[in-house]
Amino acid sequence: MDSLKQRQTAAPHKAGLHGTPVVRVWKGRLCGTAAGAGFFSWISVCFAVSEGMASFIYITDVFCPWCYGFAPVLRRLTAAYGLPVRVLCGNLVDEPEQTSAMGTPRLHAFFQRLAGTTGRAAGQGFFDILCPERSVLMDSSRSAQLMAALKTLAPGHALEQMEAFQDAFYGEGLDVLALNVQVDVARRWGVDAAALEQALASSAVREKASREMAEAEDILGDFVVYPSLFVKEGAALHAVARGFAPYDTVAALIGKALSDTGAEAQVSGQACGLDGSGCCLRS
């Protein structure tokens, strides 16, 4: 399908990274796992952060499988560092796409690799919606609007709300763009059907979603990679995860960022399109 066509690009690299990491990008967007999970071997430093001095900015997408896998890592990080998290929605699926388009022969192997890397397996319900007769729609602009509505109706829970819908999609195979599914999840935060439906129809919510998606793209810059995690401290913004990375790798970079030594995460060295194809190769 035209919307799943891929292009190749070379990501910048530092000497010693075993050549240029070449990635195949699904429509110019990566959803992946960070280069060389054990590459960074720095030791974290102990520090104290005053409230309001630093925060996380997390750029993710409901339909990003690596973000689904990254959720337990991020939960550990937020518990360990106590930093507030600002969640921004990405635009992985920038044109509406049916899940049946992901049903390629490579997909099961891709999700086996994802489960082996992240420790999170997609549920059978997800594999069921890859069949044409059970296919559901993916559309990142609509999921961003949903997240903006929930931020308005039940503020302060954006990370849990994002993870809940990623779990519903990849864990249970639910149609997360269907209003009944959205209402079932939103009730966890005391949001009823009428309030959610009204918010989703609101021009203010649509504008909020568009602004946040544009902000996310500005922050990501030339390399649009999901998940991406940044530490914001004052005017400084430090990339600590660009693609999936294990806890110790990200924690080391957070320590570097908060101690102002300037270490930055590299753009993902392994990344795949939503159909599981085009995994990165190192030359």
C-alpha cells in the first residue's frame, strides 16, 4: 500500500558506533528500539532535584508498539526520579490506515523480537485485528485528539491515560478510536460518555491536539522517533531515550542530564515500520 512505502535514510553517528546506522523509515517516522542497548556504560550519579526544577517530556503515540514496550521502563523512571511527566502525542500514523495493512509475514517475528527486547508481548486480540474481517482503523490525529480531551477532562493523568490506550490496542486488540471503547477507558478517571463526546467535538480540544502534535515534531527535529524521552531543566532539553532503551541505559543518561555533563541519547539504531518491515541494519 502506498501509505506503507518506506524510504531509507542515514542517521548521524559518532565514531566508534560500528559504522553508520542505516534505518528504514515508515513514512519518515521511526518507532523503535535504541541503538546498542548496552552501549552507554556510564554510572549514574546521585542527585537531588527540587520540585519544579526538572521534568520529563515524553513523545509517544497510541499506535507505537515500541512505546507499548517502553511503558514499564518509563514507570520505573518516574518512580525513581520523581519528575513530573509532560506527554505529547506524535504522528506515527499520519494518514488513516487499517490494521489489516500490518498483517505481513514478518509481523509475528517482529513482535517476538519486541517481546524479547522489552518483556511485553502483544495480546492475541491484537493479532486478531490484523485479519481483514476484524480490521480497525489507526489514525494518530484522532488518538491525539482523544488524549487532548482527557487532559482537559481529567488533568494530571496523561501518562496513565496514554498507557491505558496502548494497552487496550496492543494488549487487548480493541478499537481505540471507537467511542464505546474510549468511554470504557475514560471512566477510570471519572469521565462519562456525554462529557467525552462533547470534548471530542470541541474545536478547542482539536486545536490543543494540533498544537501539541506540532510541538512534538518541533522537539523531535529531523529524526522523528517514538518513543522519545527528554529531560527539561530550565531552558535545556536533553534527549535521554530516542527509541526503546532499557532502564539502566536511560537512567544513566538522566543522571548525566541532571548533572549537566551533556550526554545525549542517540537516534534509534533499530526501528521498524508498523508492519514490522524495514528493521534497521548496521553496516
